[in-house]
Amino acid sequence: SATPTGWDSDTDLTYDAGTGHLTITTDLIAGEIKFRANDAWDINLGDDGPNGKLEYNGANIAIAEAGNYTIELILNEAKYAYKVTKN
């Protein structure tokens, strides 16, 4: 609900060969985000913590306030993780 098109479509991330992370810098509104694979909900990652570590079918990730954010999806570690940084 925090992305430009809400839950209605995907906001694609870009692979960064330097870090091995998937990233995007975009404007968000207050709401929630979640990561999913292949434009479907069969494989989705959320955060039950919220501790920056991802779980399959985990909870939505809260975005407290509107602004421009850089989002990193870190899949090249033993425990999948993410970072959401307000710019």
C-alpha cells in the first residue's frame, strides 16, 4: 500500500552487481510493503520481527511516513534481509 501503485502491481527492483543486492529508490507513502517473486504471491517475503530479516509469508513491512526511500533486498546472505532507508 506504500508503493506508487499500491498492491495492484509490482514495483520492480534492479540487480546491483557490485553488492549482489536488488535495489530501488522511489517515493513511498505511509503504508506497508512486502517482497514477492515473479509478480505473484506464491513466494513472498515479509518481516515478522521487525528486525530487518525476512521470513517466507512474513508480516507486511510498515512505512511510517511518506518520502523518498532506497530499498535493498539482500538475498546473497544465509538469512535473507532488507534495508529501507529514507533519503
